[in-house]
Amino acid sequence: MSEMKNKTLRFMAVGDVVGKNGLSYIQKNLWHIRSRYNVDICIVNGENSAPGNGITKESAETLFVSGADVITTGNHVFRRAEVYTYLDDKTTVLRPANYPPSCPGFGSGVFELCGVRVLMMNLLGNVYMESLEDPFVTAQRILDREKGGYDIAVCDIHAEATSEKLAFAHHFDGRIDIVFGTHTHVQTNDAKILPGGTGYITDLGMTGPEDSVLGVKKEIIIKRFMTKMPSRFEEADGETVFCAALFDYDTVTKKVCGAQTVCLKDR
Ligand SMILES: [Fe+2]
Ligand SMILES: [Fe+2]
């Protein structure tokens, strides 16, 4: 590890940025939020950052210039075909590592940020989602492969079931330093440090229109539940909610020493 001025490094993980609403909020506010909370390293889930869902080169580049250091994704990552070559080129935009190796992009990477080598990985849960390789197996393989080559390991587990995310975090407690969940777009109130030292939250929540169902116009989703008929999703608008979590990493003890949620409302 190279020399550092700060004893503590603060990571901020930002929940799924949804559509125009979420992306323009990030554009306007992320650098201010970074300085207000003294954030050193910022990870943003961008799987819904393109208009109409998915991620594009344009939405990813907007996230980067707005303050993201690394972008993670999830089950919507391959929605836009125009992003595939970008995923192959841009190592700091991750797609879940347990997709087949033939898929575009990378599932993990080691990035030198603020003088530490950060192993960042992205995984997709298997419960109530597309059945991919077991995320426990994939994560273990990445840890084995990268052993000795990183100072801190961070994982975005993009999954539906709270039990799968919590079990994953407990299994890797003390071996992956920070585990945060994404995908549900609803923030959980359980940011904490697990017994083995891993900083954890079940779900970060989303950055997008608050008066909605997970970012989509609520009337459309209500109708879909009541009629069981398919319908075209449209992004909601209105006030934005910004959901994230902060994890503090002590570079001397090499342990996570703080975990807390952030939820800002643009009123
Ligand atoms: Fe999402
Ligand atoms: Fe998702």
C-alpha cells in the first residue's frame, strides 16, 4: 500500500440511478454530496441510468464526470446493444461476474484509488432472478484469483431476496470488506458491521423519482398488478430521492469502522 494522508477512507455506494430523473440529479449534485460527506471513493450502480432503462456509454460517462469512480450494474446491463463494445473497453464499468464468460464486459477489477488497491466485484443473485452461476462460487473464484493483489475487497450483490444478500455477506464476512446489495430500489435500514468485520447493507435503494413504484409511473404498475396485462413502462418524474450508504475503512487496522445510510430528498 502506498503512503496516504488520510487514516480513514470513506466509500460511498450509490443505489441504482434511474432514468433521466436520477441521472440529472447525479449530474447536479453528486460532487456536492461527495464533498459534503467527505467521500474518497464513490461507486454508483448504473444499470437503469439510460433513458428507457439499461446503461449506455453516454449515461455511464455522465456518471463518471459527475463523480463516480466505478460503476456497477445488474440484470438490466445488456438491455442496450450499443453498450456492449463499451463494456469490453471500459474496465471501470462492471457487469455481474456470474454471467457466462461469453457475455461482454468484466465482472470484477482491481482499481488503484486513493492509494489503495480496491478489488471491486459485481454479482447477480439467483433467487427470483435469472439463473446464473452461483454467486458464492463466483465470488470465491475471484478472491482466489486476485489473492495478494488488492488491499480491500468490495462487492455489489444485485439481488432480489434479502436472505440471499445477507447469507452472502455472512459467508464472506471478514473476507470481502464491504458488501452492499442493490436491485430492489428500496433502501433497507440495516447498514452495519458484521461480526467478522464486513461493512454491509441489504439494499442501497435508488436514486430516482420518489413518487413512483421503483422509478416507474405508479399508475402503470398499479394497473399491471390489477389487470395482469403487459404494459409499457414509463419513467416517473417529480422530486428525486438519493439513496446511498457510507462505509469507513481504517487503513491502519485494515478494517471497516463505520457503516451508515444516506437518504436525501430533493425538496
Ligand atoms: Fe435497478
Ligand atoms: Fe436490477
